[in-house]
Amino acid sequence: PGRPDFVVRLLGVFATSNADTARRIDEAAGTADWATLAELAHGLKGSAGNISATQLRQQAALTEEAARNGTPEAGHHATRLAELLRRCLVEIGARAA
């Protein structure tokens, strides 16, 4: 409904711009670089919202908050965020094929 060509382009931009984000999230969490993790989660929160990836957006918000506060759960939230992002990118790739 609406503009499928726009949706396809939007998903393509999301996938391209986040191709390396899951690895960067894992890396930031692994080194307890909470500032970088918060920045990555914040960016992903916005872009996930743009494609209506609600679960990914919610996890990004949890991760961002935990990283900004330096809470012990930040690493766990980051792992879950990277996992959800990878799944989202696989799904986008499958739909594009």
C-alpha cells in the first residue's frame, strides 16, 4: 500500500548503513566502551523507528539508556541488540531477493 518503491529503497538504505553496526556494537560492549555503545544504540533507535522495526527500536532504547548510565546490564542489552539487528538485516536481504 502506498509507495512500495520508497519502502524498498528505505530498507536498502537501512541495510547498507547498518551493515557493520552489529559488529561495532559487539566490539563496544566487549571493551566496555559505553559512550560508543550509547551512540550506536541511539542511531539505531532512530533508523529502526524509520522502518517500523519496533522490537529493534525498543531494544536500542534499552541499550542506549543502560550504556549512558553505565549499568551492568549494558553488555547484555548490547548482545541482544546486535542479535536483533542481524536478524533484521537477514530478513531485509531475504525480502530483497
